[in-house]
Amino acid sequence: MRLGIFAKTFEGTTPGVVFEAARRAGYESVQYNMACSGLSPLPLAIPDEVADAVRAAAEENGIAMEAISATYNIIHPDAGERERGRRAFVAIAAAARRMGAKLLTLCTGTRDAHDMWRHHPENSSAAAWKEMCGEFRGLLAVAEEHDVFVGVEPELGNVVSSARRARKLIDEMEGGRVRIVFDAANLFEAADVARQHAFLDEAVEMLGGWIAIAHAKDRLADGRFGTAGDGVLDYPYYLRALKRCGFEGSLITHGLAETDAGRVAAFLRKQITAVEAGA
């Protein structure tokens, strides 16, 4: 299991600066954001020289490009917003392999027009599911064309709000280029250890074979998200669950300050080492 981090955790608008900072903090892989190349997070075009610079910097620093964010609200109420996001997804997909990545991460959407991670009561409707699936099929066709995969992260505030709904999406899309971005902290807002274990066991059973990357953040006792190691998430159980389903990819942390990157790397490295040693 490799240790990774969101590249945008680090200040910098050139990949060399960002990857060097990640390496120095103790990370081996990143989930990239095009803002780290001085572009919009959702650029409508990526010049070849920009893509080549990302790959060169990753290789120079020994950093694996696990994924690139292509995240937009795919059921945004404004059709123009969806169209712009779709065009950016196409641009990132077209350049991903050149940058050294094969996974694009995506948001499954919310009817909230202002915050794509905020719950909206219509998210659970049949209409929202149908619209999300329609948009998703188009994105999978783009992924097929460019030989990349689409990573879906179950998020309580999105249409795919649970492991069960993620499995439903996989089944409706007949697998193909769908992959899962797995984050234990997204499975609950407040739960005691026994309920955490139950959520994890169910999610891994449903999604284990589809997990491409795993995320590492935390839940605080009051239900807010927190930095990995600072909350109530049972990390040993989480990592054992990933190991049990055969996961060998990157554990990628996010939601932390740059100043905490080294501390969090040490915490997660200790957890990974213990689990891989059978502790």
C-alpha cells in the first residue's frame, strides 16, 4: 500500500515544486489537480508541454500519478455549468495518459447549485439518478476513447451517497471503466466503533474488487471532517478491511494543512506498516 496525498495540499503552480514538497513530506504518490500546473482545476485545454512537465516532474521525484481530479457537479441545475464541466473532463481525459495517470476522479452530483458536496433532498429521487446515469454514460464513452478509468467516491451529499448506491451504479454501467475511490470517513457522520466496523465490512464486501484508490481523512466526534489521525475513525480496522479485499493501491490523504503533511505521513505510515506486518 503506497502513501499518497492531494497534490493541491502544497502551495505551488508548477508540478516540480509540488512534487518535491510531497516527496520531502514523505509521500510516494499524488492525486493531481491541474491548478498545480497553474491552470484552472477544470481547464478546457491542456497543452502538450504542460502535460509533459507533469510527467517529467513526477518521474524526477519518484512520485506516482495515481489520479487526476476532473470533478464537477454532473447534475448541476444549470445546464451551462454541466457543459463546461463536461468539456473540462474531456480535456483532462485526453491528456491524462501523457501525464502518467489512468484514473480521473469525479463527483456524482447534487441538486445544490452552490456546493457540489452539499446534500439536497432531491438527490435521492429517481429523476436525479436517471440524470446522473445519463451524464455518466457519456463520460464513460470519453474514458473508453482515451483509455482511462473514472473514479467514483461515495459521498453523503451526492447522488451516490453510500456503498450500496455505488454498487448499483457499477451494476447499471456493467462495470467497464467505473472504479471506486473509497473513503471510510464518508460512510458515516457519527458512529461508534461497532457501527464503523459494520459500515466498513458492508462497503468492502460490495465494492472491494472495484477500489482503485483509498482516501485518508477522519471524522471528529461532532460529525465534522478532520485530519487523518485527529478523529474517531478506527484506522487499523479501516486498513485491515482494505487489505482483506486485496487492495494494493495508494492511500491518499487530504483535508489537511500543508504544515501538517509530515505529521500525517508519519501517522499513516505507522498504520500501514502495522497492518502489513499483520498487527
